[in-house]
Amino acid sequence: MRKGIDVSSYQGRIDWQKVKPYIDFAIIRCGFGNDVRSQDDVYFERNAKMCKELNIPFGVYLFSYATTLDEARSEVEHTLRLIRDKRLEYPVFLDVESRRQMALKKEDLVEIVKYYCEEMERHGYYVGIYASLDRFRSNLDSRELDAFDKWVAEWNDRFTYRGKAGMWQHTSYEELAGIRGRVDGDIAFYDYPKIIREAHLNHLEDSTLKYRVGDEVYVTGPIYEDREASKEIKTVCDTLYRIEEVVEGSEAPYRIVDGYVKANDVYTKNTEE
């Protein structure tokens, strides 16, 4: 078993160097609800960057508000936009606990959750569901969801859920150096990094940069001021550029005339590529 925490903007600016000695992994909120930039977690990029720099394995969760399949589709797009350049050694979890979802008919909620999970799997990610023990025993108690790992919130010293569970949120009152106030504490029952790598999921093998200096490529997405993608200059769509520099290990590794771009926003139109 491995010990970890889950964090969001509620924890504010975390000193990850102080936190690292006490954890084996972190699950970071990437956002909530539909694919709207104002609903990105404001600390997600920093938290993900610090975990990467300090070699803290991490996964993500999206807090769901979806009550229709259209909203679930937007939440899939929201998640994919935020994680496409991240190296996730832990799963992508859908956090299912909003009141508006609990007001749905059980079959409708199950359909929405199943849709999200299947879509994330289709895009090559290891996906799971987060909810409380009570919800897994009621609203989410369905064989249609048995294929997906469960991350169960049961704030207790004993784990009582009898279904397939990969993680246990055992407390909401963990206190660690480097975090002001309390934070959720978690236990992973599985060796997720090993499972995910052996299954070739989460695109962990996609780290080799495809393009080189001088290549002509198209860009769709943000252009940044620096290779750490700390400040966005503008956004372009299907615009042709020539790569002027390649910086391995950077958030935005390709330098073009207008700035720096992330690897997943670069492509060619040559059918042989």
C-alpha cells in the first residue's frame, strides 16, 4: 500500500518540497464541470509542475456536475485539455458527489458516469470513479460500473467497502508540513505506476519529441512567452510555422517565431507522418 494525498485550490500554494517526504503520490484536481477555462483549478498547473520536478507520482480528478450526456462530453474534453501534456502515473478520476447529480435517477447517473469513463479509456487513460461509501452503496451501485476502479471516501480507521476498489480516502484531516490547514489522506491498494506502464496507458511512452529544428508544422492552441508555458501570448488555429528550437523536458518544448508551443498542439498534414 502507498500513502498519498489529494489536493485542489483549497490547499492554496503548497510547498511540495516539504510535503514530499511524507507521501508516495498525489491526486490533483485539474478542474470542475464543463470545458470552460474559468473552471480549471487555478493551482493545477503549478501543482502538476512541482510534482513533476520533484518526481512525485501523480494522477488527477475532475469534480463533476454533469447531469446530461452533453455535459459529460464537455467534462471529458475539459479533462483531456488539461492532462494532454502531463505524465500521469496514477489514474484519472471522476469525482461524483454534487447534489444536482444525486437528484438524478440512478440509471441516468450511471449512464453519465459510464460515458465519461469509457471515453477516457478510449483516449488511452486509466480511469476510475471517486465517491463516498454511501454513494457507492446506493446511487452508483451498478454492475455497469464494475469495470472501473473505485476511489472510496470512508473516513474511518477500517475500510469496509466490498467492491473493486483501488484507493481509499481514509481521512479529510491530514496535517502535513508544507500545507496550510488540513488535507485529505489516501491509501492506494494497487501499484498504479507499474499497472499503468505495463498496460501502456496514460501516454507515458509518448515523451520522445517527434519534430526537429527546421521542420514545418501546424499549430492549433496557445503560444507561450517561455518554454515553461507560464504566460500565454495568444492562441492560433491551424497555422503553419517552422520550428526554430527544441527544448527537451520543457512544458512547451518547441520554439517558433511567435514563442513556445506544447508538443500536443503541433502536427503535420503529411499523410506519411
